[in-house]
Amino acid sequence: MCAIAAPEVFGSDEIGNAKVLITGEIPAALHAKVRRAESNCPERAITIIE
């Protein structure tokens, strides 16, 4: 679900597990997409720390 909401930030590793594609700060232009991914994550695996 996170990769659908923010494909620039989330992807999959070689065995299909979700992973973050960006190291460090998330660009401001992607904040809304990342918040949408967090709110739509059925496993609640994403936590935004500000």
C-alpha cells in the first residue's frame, strides 16, 4: 500500500518486502504522499518522526 501512495519513497526489496528508497530527509514535495501512505498502511508499519 505504501508504494502505491508514495512510489518515489517506498518500494520492494529483492524478496518483495517493503522498503524505504530514500535515505535521510524526505523532500518537502513528498510529505503529503508519505502522510497518505502512513494513514493507509494496514499494518501500521510506517511512523513519521518530525
